[in-house]
Amino acid sequence: MAGARGKPELESLCSEVWLVDCAEVQQLQRLMERDALSEGDTSRRIAAQWPLERKRRNADF
């Protein structure tokens, strides 16, 4: 379940947290193509998420 780490009420639903990341430019391009978003909307969506370094620290794999 994405985003479960850091939310105690959801952590019991997950046995592992996996993270797949890529270069920032690739992340922007993939999200823009997948969801047909503008670059500005894509950047705002990414900015609303946890920073990548925090995601890395919280991932099991």
C-alpha cells in the first residue's frame, strides 16, 4: 500500500515497502505521458509527495 509508512493505522496492512525510483527528468516525463498532465501540474504533484530521500529511508527494498 503506497504511503502506508509513517501512518501507524496503515502500517499493519503492509509486510514490506518497495520503492522503485528513477531520475527526476524521467519521473516528470513518465507522469506527464501516463496522466496527460502539463509540466506544471506534474511538478506540483511530485512536490506534494514525500521527498525521494525520505521514501528511500522508509523502504524495505
